[in-house]
Amino acid sequence: MSVTIVGTVALDSIETPKGKFENILGGSATFAGVAAGLFSPVDIVSIVGEDFPSEHISFLQANNINTDGVLTVPGKTFHWSGYYKDDMNQAYTIATDLNVLLEFDPTLPEAAANRPYLFLANLDPVIQKQVILQSKSPKLIVLDTMNYWIETKITELKDVLKLVDVLIINDQELRLLTGQTNIIPGLPEVLKLGPKRVIVKKGEHGSVMYNGSDYFLLPAFPLPNLIDPTGAGDSFAGGFVGYLAKAGTTDEATFQRAMIAGTLISSHTVQGFSLEPLKTLTLDHLNEQFAIFRSYAGLPEGI
Amino acid sequence: MSVTIVGTVALDSIETPKGKFENILGGSATFAGVAAGLFSPVDIVSIVGEDFPSEHISFLQANNINTDGVLTVPGKTFHWSGYYKDDMNQAYTIATDLNVLLEFDPTLPEAAANRPYLFLANLDPVIQKQVILQSKSPKLIVLDTMNYWIETKITELKDVLKLVDVLIINDQELRLLTGQTNIIPGLPEVLKLGPKRVIVKKGEHGSVMYNGSDYFLLPAFPLPNLIDPTGAGDSFAGGFVGYLAKAGTTDEATFQRAMIAGTLISSHTVQGFSLEPLKTLTLDHLNEQFAIFRSYAGLPEGI
């Protein structure tokens, strides 16, 4: 099956202890789209400015992504600049230039509106809701968000959360959203807001899924060298949704394998700047890594 | 098989967001000993003052522990007082009164010197080495330490590390010992110091074992309510060693199950003050929890 992903397509300027790059390809829909495209056909719905290099569009199209929903308008592309300190656990923002993102008022192309899997990558919750309402009988709706929306648009965010199946957030966002210092007591609080299932990303510490009765606790893939964490969460979520769409089923074991897929892809994302590490990633290599990861985490073949 | 544990037996004064208690039973050998005693006969080697309540000795003896090696001398028992803030991730020390610990110069009783499993709980590395040299043909030597010894007695610590099979430390201690900000690249650095195997405890994020070629990544048991983290690391290590001693084998799967045993026991320790939660813990209950934990972590029966 196929996936529609709505989110940002951006140009990032990033400095980490391992290097510094200006105006490189980024954005929540970009990372999520390329990750999901490893498994399933993807439609991206987003907006860019006239400065957006056409080779980036070609790159997306070469990676299983339909870009008919990526609108080009006069002005500059959304630009995020930031840096990471030594432990790279947190992104520090220097500037967020919304630019053309201020005009983003998406109308889903026919094809995108008909995709059975819908992933609302990090974006204004008002727009996320608009997109859900335009989607025709989606099979599964997955949503990501960030601190900024929890702090500034909590009412709108709670409004859209009533409509989603799976919420994917990180540990800091869970604390902010639920007021719980620890993750575990925060999980049922999330489900009270609407989602049937929540996944919390904990970076180097892995992720946890909660469906209202059972947990699934997954470590991260062990990495000796981290280059740039930007896009790790987006590629985790994109890989998760893409894997689910390929499988076409929504039983527990499929959700668990989808988390492993997201874990493995995001472990590649952080080993280089921008989308570079994903350019050479193949499904064959991912399948080999599934086996290695199972061994490290003690998991049986079935997962 | 049986275990000798050398470490502190203490009286603690502790405040957490969930309560405050003065002069309650604590110490690295106490927590480790009671945890290990769930699986195997234990000898504790330690020192206490004349103020140490005899009911604590009776409690240890009632929990599979031989206390012939616990010396009582004139003076006051080792006393630690500290507190935890809201997230309970870090202990803040108010006072460390070494008291009779200053005179600790252990001579292992015959029985303790002959135990095949030796666990050197957190203690001065000079004393840890003394104990190893008194131990007669140990089958497995496991060692724990803390920031204080890494900062003040690194030469002596490196000296004893050459003699141990397994080092168990937490993530902060690993960073301090290896100078590596991230855990994964720190693991091979530890093995260069002597241990054949290292286990890093990450609190609510679980633990990781590395044997020089393979990792074993284990989540923590999900807990909705944390009362007092004191002794969590000691009971993890004690449960680990006690389980190994009971099994009597040192293959990878046994080491992995031993980590789960430590994980489960420490999840009880943190749900109350002092040793209270361990007083009612039974092997039957632990076995039920093994099954639940396997389900949460996706692990098969064999692990």
C-alpha cells in the first residue's frame, strides 16, 4: 500500500562537532518521505520557495516519491539553522525562517487524498487537521509534533489528536504534553487524548510503544560514531509508516517490526549530514541489519 | 554455586519526592547480597559499628546470607545521607560519614575465600584487590565501582580492573572512566583495561552488555511509580551474580538471563525505601515477571 506524508521540505544550516554545512536538504517530510519510500510508494505534500534546487526534487522522485503535492511558490524555502553540542542529545536553534511555510494551506491532490496510510509529520496542528479532513477513508493516521506546538497551540493539537491512530513523539515532548516527569506514567495520559497507540522516541536509548495494555520496549541500534542527529526522528517515523504500508496489516508483530525498521533507518540518518546516508541505503542492507539487530536485542526471527 | 560479596553495610538517611527516612538499612553489599540471595547462598564480607541494629543482621541471615564475614567494631556504622530531585536520575550527597569503614581491612573467612563467584561491590579499589588476592581459585570475578574512585584512585582502580572478568558500571561512570561522551564507543575502551565483559546500567533506559564482539541491549522494566532509587544498581549487580552462580554456567544466554534477573530485582528495589520491597519478593513472583518482561521486550522463551 502507499503513504501520504505532509510536512516540511526545508533547507538547513547545521553545525555539529563533526562538521558544518549551509543550506542542505532537510525538513520533516523529506526525511520521513525518503525513509518510507524504501518500503512503499509515497506522496509528499509540502511547499517550497523558488530558491529550492530542482535536483532535490529529482532526488525525491528517484526515491519512490511523488512530488505533485509539493507546491513551488515565490519566496524563499523554509530554513532552519541550528547546532548540536558534544553529546548531540539536543538541537539548539539559531534561527527558524518560516518563509513560504507561512502560506502553506495544502489542498491534497487526488492521488495523495486516496492513500490509505497518512503520516502527518511535524507541522502546525491546524494544518495537520485540515489534511486529515481532506483524506478519503484513511486506514491508519500517524502524527508527529514538537515542543513548539505543545507550548503554543495545545488546544489545536488536542483537537487533531482526537483523530489520529498513532502518536509518535520524543521523551521531552511526552513530558511537556502530559506533565509527567517519567515516561511510563505519561503513556496512558497520551491515550486519554485520543490516539490508540503511542510511540516515544528516546534517541540513543531506543523507543517504547504502548497500546493501552502492553508495552513494546526496543533499544536503539548501537552506533560508535554520530555525525548529525537532524532528521533521526523523522526518518524513524517515516520508516515506521512505510513499513506498515508495505505490510498492509496492523497486528502487534507488524507494529513491532515497523519500529525496528524505523530504528535501523534512523541509525543511518545520524551517520552523515542531510539525506546523504540514506542515498546509498538499500532494502537488502536493511534486511541484513534486521538480523544483526535481532541478535543484539535478543529478538526471535518472528519480530 | 555460591557467592561472596564484599562491600559496604550502611545506615542511610534519604529524602526523595516520595518520603524521608533516617538511619535505614543500606550499603552496596546489603542490596547486592539480598538480591543474590534470592538465587544462591551468599557470604557478605563487610564492617559495621556497635550502633548497627542486630535485627538487620538477623534479616540478612534470614535471606540466604552468611554474615560471619561482617565484622562489628567499636564506633559508628558507615552512614550516607542524600536526596533525589523530581526525576530521581541522580543522587545528591549531603554527607558521607565513613566511620568504621576507615578501619576496613578485610580478612576473608575460610568459607568466603572458597566461594566460586566473587562480587566486589562499590568500595575502595585497594580493598577490592586485597579481597581478590585472598580468594581461592574464583570462577568469576565481577566488580562495581563509582565516580569517587575513578576520580581519586584511578591508578589503583586500573590495577584491580586487570584482575576482573566483568565490570558493571553506570553510564556516567563509563563516561568518566573512558572519556567517551557516548556509551557505545566507550565499551571497547573498558575492555582494554582488563575486563573481558562490561555491563553499563542506564537506569530507566535499561542496560547494555558488551563482550568484545557482540552487544546485548536490554530495556528496563517499565515502572509507573518510583519511590527511592537507592540500591538499584547494587541489586542489579547482586541479582546478576546470584543468577549466574545458581546457573553455574557462563555462556552468553546465561549472562543475558542474569541481566534480566538483575533488571527485575532492581525494579522492585526502587519501589520502596531501603530493602523493604525485597523483603516480600519471591522467586515465584520473579519467574512470573520474567514472562511479562519477555513479552514487553519481544524476547523468546530461551532468554
